[in-house]
Amino acid sequence: MELIISSLTSCGNISNFNAEACGTATTANSSKYCIHSDKKIYEVKTGTDCSQLGTPLSDAGVYAFEDANDGNGGTAVTLGAAGSVTTAKNLVLYQCVSGIFTQTYGHIIVGSSDNKYCTITAEAGQTNSCSSTDPTTLGASVSKLVTDSTKLFTNDNSKKVVATSAENYYILDVSFDGEDYCVDKCGEVFNRKTGLCKADTTGEDCDSYYNCSKGVCQLSNTNANPRQSSDECIPAADTQCDKGYYLVKGGEIIKDTTTTGATLWFCPGGKDCQDKTGLLGFFNNKGQAEQYIECTVEGCKGTTVTGTSCDSTAEGQAVTTGTFYNSGGLKLCIYDSGDESLTVTAGNYFVSIKTSLLGLKALTDHFIAVNVDADGNLTVLKETIRYRYTLFGENKIHLREDAKTETSTNQICDAGVTPFEYILDQWTSSSTIDSDKADYYVTETFYQREREAK
């Protein structure tokens, strides 16, 4: 039975894949790609004994690959006359929106030979193919609502979908993901605000409104209540919003990763959202799935990911760096050797400020405290707590109110355990540290050394 490739190889299924580190140096292999659990597509880096994630693709657009399901990943296919296809049945198609890759289907033009028209289909049991027949009119840049009568896009001939055509492709457009898209009398689909000036309508209103999820749409016959619609959540306007953090500018929720000068808001669920200007950290963006909000001393902006691994920067104690990243789960880089990292769970942690983090001034032998909540939001703490404690060689802070009830072996108050003390730095010049934005700490050992030096 012939195997039909359904998607690009998962990075975790690449031969000898190691998400953390390889024993020998790796070299970039630009001809192979894989899709990771963070929904990004990465170049595969290969060495003599393992493979790792390389550089991620990030530009918005349509990407094609050939994947032979051999454990090595897929080969990029160039759209247009410059490209070529070796084995049509191995073709897979993805669309990148805000750094996130979603599999899609449709027709593409590859190469200049007679068989340049290739079909990547969602229909069950069908094989992708290339032929000399143009299956549709390619070239016109337009997005239209169509019925998937041939099961090309969804394997369901009754579905309504947004199909976007361009010079070298005609695809299910997954970027249409929201409520009340305006569909005019020609079937063209617009964001409802864009449609105000561009839609060809028969009257004051759009001919139809559709709600779409990754390009698959349903007719909307009900006038939305903006206080109930998640699309109409406006944190600054006392509307109903789901619990979480939002990025807001000019009264609108920001969903891209390029807008600057936006404000961080937190909504507890319902109304009464709070302006969180000045908060530093990384926050799950409730206003845009698969995205984070990065707030530095310069301000807040959207970001899809902040890294894929830790850099090894050995220092005296265990806590060394502060990179926050996503590699199949949120992680915080805090250990010295072997590019290790800590999988994020709820709690308070110390992070080295030897190098600048979130724009905070760097200072050797100093640390800042961060909180990670149950939803994976990371916040720099500014609580002016004079003394904090960890176990020696560890980084998780033991809260004073919890310490007395900890009874398990190796807990902070266990018999024979020596707590490792961090002291709030109140004597370093304020021009040296950002003491108004974060609490800077030194270890008891460093404090003793400084005191003896004086």
C-alpha cells in the first residue's frame, strides 16, 4: 500500500533528534525542514550523532515542501518558474501567519515544464499530483468565499471556505480567522473595516457576514453583541473579556508582532480590566493565540517565541541567564552547563542579571526575582522583600509563609539543609541598577565578600 504523506515531519521525529543539546558540533543543513510543537518550521541542524533545531522560518506567506517520511525532514520547494518537483505525492503546503505555520491545501505552480500545475489535496485517499492542466485561474490576487465542492480544501464538499489566489498559488487561506467578515456580491471576502471602502455591495451593509476559523466559514445571521463577542473585547472600555493579558493601542487589541507603543492590560474575566503599564515580563497574549507579549523597560510588543534553546554561560552559582523560550513547553534558561533549562512551573525564581534581561541594567553577581503563574505568565517582581531563600545550587525561591509547612526531604526547613540566602541590594548606586523597576539581589557570600573588602 502506497504511503501518502499528510504533513511535514515533526521535529521530534527527526532521526536522532535532541531538543536540548548534541554531544558534537552541529552544522546547518539548509535543505531539510521540520515542524515543531510551537507550530514553527525550523531548518534541521545535523551532526555526527544527533540533530537539532536550526533557524526558524518566519516570513509570512505560502511554503511548499517535499517530505519523503524518511526521518530527515522535508525539502523546500520554490514556487514559480524557478522551482521543481521531484515526487509530487510527497508535497505538503503551509501558510505562515504571524510566525505560526498552519497546514493548508490547494494548487501551486512549480517550474516551467508542462507539468507545472500541482495539486495538494485534503481529500481522503487521494494522492497529490502535478499536471499540464491549469485547475483554476491563477494570477489574480483576490480572496473569495467558495464551496469546497471537490473536497480540495477540507474533505467536505459542503464547506464554505476562503480561497486566496496569487501568481503561483490558489489555497485555503487560514489567515481568515475571526468573526463578521464582509462578503460582497462578487463573493470577495474582506475584514469588515476594510470592506467599508473596498467591498462591492448592493446597499449600505455587506451582502453577507461570515464567521471563519482558519479559513473555513459559516454564515452569521445574528447581530453580535460587542459586550459578549471575544472579537469585540476592548479592555479599556469596560467590555466583557476573557481572563488573561491583552496588548492594546488606540482602543484596539493588537495581534501582530510589529506594533510598538502598545499598553499591557489584564482582565480577570468579565469587566474591570486593569492597565498594567510598567509590568515587565512575558505574558500569554489572550488577544492572539500562539503569541506572547514581551514587556521590557522600553514598552510592550507581541512576540511569537523568544528562543529555542539556552546559551551556556557558566558562572559561580546555578542561576546564570534569563532567556524565556518555548520548545515544546515554556522554559526558563537558568542553569550553567550543558545548555540546560528549567521547564516553567508556577513559583518564584532567581534569574541572573549578569546580562541585560527585558532591558534591565546588567550587573555581575546580581540576580532578579521573577514569578511564573499557573498560566505560564512570567513577571519580574518588585516587592522590596529584604531576604529571600533557596536551597544551595537551586534557583526556586521558597516563600516564608510556605517554608514552615514543607516537610518533604530536601525542603528548605528540613533537618540538615542549609538555606542559601539572597539579600536585597540597597547600597548599590541607583544609577547602576534599575531599582525602580526590579528588585536586585546578591547572595550572602557576595555580601560577606563586599563587607570584608571595605
